[in-house]
Amino acid sequence: MSKHLLRATMVLSIAAVAFAFTAPVRAEEGTTPPPKAKKQQFTGLIESIDAKAGTVVIKKGTESKSFKIFFFNKTATTEKKEAAITDIKVGDKVKVAYSEENGVATAHKIGPPDTAKKTD
């Protein structure tokens, strides 16, 4: 009789553990994931670079926009296709590809602006 009681207890324990792990998954199926941050672009002159704080400020006309940068951000210059963030300097005209989430603009790529194509 104790074998049957032990087996029943073990089966119920395994079932309880299985349901405990699947219950949160079922609850999440009905929710929608947060929307992805929309990628945007901003073109202007570099006003300041703060490598320690990980920020760069770009100015376009009277508007200045601050971007969070990370050491792995892709950067390019007119001379180099792949460059380090230290290769760009204040006063350079750049295009920033970024996304904004929770009020923080994060730069994904900083490079030279698109040049107008010549037509013959």
C-alpha cells in the first residue's frame, strides 16, 4: 500500500511542478509584446562628444539632440568605411541612425550624411 501512496505522491508532485512552469506561459500568451522602437535619422553638425558619459550632441539649425552612444556603435567617416568614435570630431557633419525608447535616443550608427547623386 505504501508503494501506491508513494507513486501517487510522486505523480502529483511532478504534475504540480509541470503546471507551475506552464502557468506563466499561458498568462503571457494573451499579452502583446511592447512595440519595437522605431528607427529614425537625424543629420547635423557635431556640437559635442563626451566619451566618458557616452553621449554625442548633434545640432541642426537651432535644434540640438543628445544621443547615447556605446563603444560598439558603428561609426564611419568620409575617409574610412569603419571608424572608431574617436575618428569623428566636433564640427563634422554627420547622419545618426537612432531609436528612441523611454525618452532616451540611442545612436546605432553615426556616419557621413548621404551625398546628393549627380545627374548628367
